[in-house]
Amino acid sequence: MFLQGSDGVEVVDALVLRRVGGGAQGLAPGTLLGKVAAAQLLRQHLVQKVAFLGDGHGLFQRGGQHFQPKALGLGHAVLCAKPVVGDEPFGVMLADDLVDAPSSCIGQLTAVREARGGGSVIAVQDVAPEATNKYGIVSVDDTSLQTSQMRGIVEKPDPKVAPSRMAVIGRYVFEPEVFDYLEKVTVGVGGEIQLTDGIASSLDMVPTYAHRFEGTRFDCGSKQGFLDATIHFARKRGFKIN
């Protein structure tokens, strides 16, 4: 899998970013959803490759590694990072969504949060009407705006009842209060805690914004998306591909 960066940084699975000082500088490999062996590779690679988040000096001294012991849902994975994040705003990046953008997608969300004076910010993109049943779909105050306050979120709605075509991708900036809501989420089938449920339950108390990010997103969770991303970045680096 890949983590979006200025040069297409490669990582495995998911990361949580902790906000330190004025920006998303403290990187906590907080919710690696998988292979133990990836942790060492991740540490070695990110020390060299996270310039797009700010100065990497002391990166892992300010963070830590936390594993999700069982696959109990994305909400549970985020909760696993609570000891690292504490009471600071933080970002979540799901690495099966790769974004090539003029500035980092998570940085765009951070800028929106700062401009709004706080609140959670979630990256969205418009999808075809028939594709809403593949994504979390948001309802907002004004679908014509690049950034609009969210009023609801529903997981994979049928196109006939979808509140919009604005689909959530794997980039989030959260206020720390989201942990409180995730801890209260009703556990679903298999003991899973869904991030969508935590977000939905927080909307009345935590201002939350959907932001149409600038950039191109690749779904590297699919074989086609992974191939498309590989070809895209190979061409950017000068490789000749027919």
C-alpha cells in the first residue's frame, strides 16, 4: 500500500498523525493494521520520507507505535492511537487511498481546520451516482461549496437514497473529542467499531466539515487502482510506459 506524499511514499496499511505545535509534525505510526514486520521497515522509511509533513527531526521521539491486536473496525483502529494522540487534534491517513496533489491532502485539511478556527475536517470527492454504495457518503449544508459543514454521514447508501455524491476518502483531521464518541459507539457484528458511526454521533457537538481536496486519488485497495497508481507515478518519474 501507499501513503500519499510529495513523492509517493510507500507504507503498509494505516497511520495516525499527531498534531504538534503549529502543524501535523509528530507522526505516530499509530494504527498499523497488520504485519509486525512492517513496523521496522516503516520506521526506516518514514525517517527519510516525511519531509512533506514538516521537519522530521525527533519524529519517533514524539510518537510511538501501537498495533491493533484484532481487526475490529476502523473506529477501533483509531482508538488504539489514543495513548499517543492524547488531547490534541490529529490526522488519520488510510494508505489504500493514495493521493497525488500539489500539496499534501492532510495538509489541505489542516489548513481548512485552521481557517475555520477548529473542528474536524474530512476529505471527500464526488463520485458517480451509481457508485455511492461503495463509500461513506456525507450530507452537508451546501453541496456546491468546496468546504461545507457536515450534517450527516451514512455508510454505502443505495444510490436511490444517497444524500449526495460526496464520498469520504481515507484522509481525516479530527478533534480529540472523536475518541469519546468512538468509545460510546454500539459495537457491531464481529465486535467491530465503525469510524463512520463515531463521526455521525459527534456531528451535533463537534463542528465537522467535508472538504473537496485538490488532487488525484487512487484506490490502491483494488488491483486496478494499485496498477493505475504504479503507472501514474512511474510516468511522473520519467519511465516510459505505453
